[in-house]
Amino acid sequence: MKELTQPDLKVFYDAVTERMIRYAKIETTSDPLKGSYPTSVKQYELAMILYDELGKIGIPARHLDDKNYVVYAWIPSNTERNSESLGLIAHMDTAPDASGKDVKPWVLKGYGGGDIVLNKEKDIVMKSSDYPVLNRYLGQDLILTDGTTLLGGDDKASIASIMTLAEYLLENPDIPHGQISIAFTPDEEVGGLARDLDIDLFGSDTAYTLDGDHLGYYFDETFNASEAVIRIKGRSVHTGTAKGIMINAVDIASDLMKSLPEEEKPQYTEGTDGFYHLISCNASCEEAEIRLIIRDFDRDSFKAREEFIGSIVHDLRTRYGDFIEYEIIPQYSNMKEVVSKYPYLTERLKNAIEDAGIDPVSEPFRGGTDGSALSFRGLPCPNLSAGYENAHGRFEFVSIQSMVKNVEILLHLIDRFVH
């Protein structure tokens, strides 16, 4: 049943554009080395801005968790018809893979194809041959950077769309809807995964995250994920008298890395292939630490990968002695194990995308979202894309038309929670 009156999408264009540019300028880089959450106080600036903005647009109930940097807001049901609560979640942090400081967003109107000069002075050009995804956006208006930082469309494009949706609903109380719970979270990019979101306070039985790539993309399946940390203790001595004494931790670390299957690395895998990815290796003769992440969609294959790392360490101990320790740190699980029990959530999302005149596209997501963790905490949470491209890098961009369409998709989704 599709009862929603088609909105004039022009009313969303200026709103999502202004919000995306304003949010992008706020540095919210999360810190993977902090060791505790929240990982950076920078994220709190955006949290305060969003909290204040929610009040200005007329949200009747909101809360800012000063300790954990989670922003909550609630729009109460306005209909006597049978309706269900609906949650919408996006994250505020940007990835540490590229700088998020002094972001200088700008708008390219009516992209006409070909290369895009991001920074003439520094000769930074986004080449269409390197990024063929640009061909999807001919004629559209793109928000880009000056090529020295990431943009932060991951995930500020989602925040812009959700805020614009909320404002529109409050300005149009004749649109029937159940309770809508909104949350903006920190540290998704570094494994925070909404760990401090209070599900009881959030107040919705189901939710959707907005994250991921191109318009119309949705998913209900993610990797299983863990991190392996291997620590090696060596023994240093003068090289002239080293025979039979020296234990070079660099050599052991090198042997360990050579033991990883060459073809099972991110750059050689796709689709539902799992992988091992070396994050870092800090080594000297006396000590070394290796960090790598393990990913797989299938639970049994994932466990086999974790066990394989253990077998490598066992073999190295046999060769070199008990100088090696390791631990496996769980990160998140495949949301499909939970979300598959609530097929109507994915079906309604797919229908909402179709209602907006877009062909839905879904495939297993080669990553994780807040929804991966929240699903296993009891809040089933499929994902709708945010509409950005080339995330985590200096050539990231977001289509304004994609953000506008996401607002429309959310309106149709809300309509499908009213019966």
C-alpha cells in the first residue's frame, strides 16, 4: 500500500546541501589507537551542533549523552491508526584513513563527464579512468573536496538526509507516522559500533542504519570480523657474537606474514570471499607487534580463519621457541543471522526504494555497520546506503540528488510502518 503523496523534492535540495557542507567542515576523525571510547573529543562538537539543531527544527524530545557522545531524538506518533515505531541511525565520525581536518567542500553543478580538477594549485585531479563510478553521476551535482582531505559523506550524508526528513515531518504534521527514534553515534569507523547506544532509551523495536555507498543500495548481510594481535619477543646481541644467541623478532614477524595466503587479501578478493588484511607491523630485533583483521561471511569459515592464525603461531613457536603470544579480538558478526528472522524489515526497505522510483540493489556488504552490532544486541537493523562514493579517501564525493532521494526513500519507509 502506497499512500504517501509524492513530495516536491526541490524542497530537500537546499537543505541537504547546506547541511552536508556545514557538517563536513567539522573535524570528527575517530582514533583507532585510543583504546577507549569515545576515541576523540572532536566528535563532541558535531554532537552538540546536532543536538541544538534538533531543538531548532522543533523536535519535541531529545537527549545528548555527554559521556558517550550519543545524540538521541524522538518524534512521537501522530496517528490513531495502527503504527510501529521506527529507528534511524547514522554515525558522526569519519575514518582515520585520510585527514578530516580543514575539509573544504565545494559543489560541482551538472557534472559533464571526464576528469575533475579538485585542486589546480596542487595538481590534484580525480581521473574518470581511475574512478569509473563517476559515469553514474552525469548531469548531477556533486559535493567534492579540494583533494587534500576526505569529505566525510561517510556518514554525514546520512545525517543530512535524516535531519532534513525530521524537519519536513515536523513542518508537515498531516503525514501520518508512528514514533520515530533517531540516534547519531560516534566511532563507527574504529569499531565503536554504537556500543554505548542505550537501546531502551532509544525506544524502538527495530531500526535502520544509513551507511554505505551508492543510491538504492541496501543490505542485510555483513562480514563476521575480528582482529588478531601477535606479539613477538626477540633477543638482541652484538652481531659479531650473535650466533646461537640472537632471536630476531623482525625475522619471525616476516615469516608470519609470509604464511598468510597471498590470494586471500582484500586486493585480490570480492563478493563473498573472505580475507586476511595486515593492518600494521612494528618490529625491531627485540620485539615486534603485528595486527591484522580477519573477515568472512560464513560463520564456520570465519572460525577456521581464526584457527588458522593460531596454527601459524603454533608453528612459529615450534621453530623459534615460546617467544610469541597472540590474541583474537572479536569485532562484529554477520547481521544476517539476526535480520533474517525479521524478513519484513528488508522487504519494506526494498519496497520504499522502489516507491521512490529506484531499482533496489543488494549484495553482501564487505564491511560492517553499527547495525551489525546492534542486531546482536537485540535491535534488528538492516542498512540503507547514504549515497556517497570513494569513502575514506581524498576522492570521496556525494551526489546532492542522492541525498535528496534518500529523504524520499525514508518518507516511503515511514509510510510502510503505518497500517
